[in-house]
Amino acid sequence: MFEKEKRCQKCGVAFDCGGLFGCWCRDVKLDKTALATLKERYVDCLCPNCLKQFETMAPSTKSVV
């Protein structure tokens, strides 16, 4: 797998990016609002910790009984 070192646009930490089809970020679930916010604020990738902060901010889709 091709990996490239990148720097997080939010915090500056270095991390590995696996590219469009093999990167860890494809497993992070973001809603449309979070994606729009990311596109508005950043022009490149975020590290796993920063990106996961946006995942936890997404409203839950689970129903409460």
C-alpha cells in the first residue's frame, strides 16, 4: 500500500495517509454538516485524532427507546 506522510491542517502533527482508496480516514463516519465544516476550514487532511473529533460531534443516528 502506498503511504505518504502528511501534516495535520489543524494541529500540525505528522501522520501517514494511505491515499484515496486505502487510507484510515475512510473508516471515519462524518455527517454532511461535519464534512461541510471541514471543507470550509481546511484544504488538506487532518490527523486521526483531529478527524475523530469531528466524528464525535456528529449527531447520533441511533434511536433512544
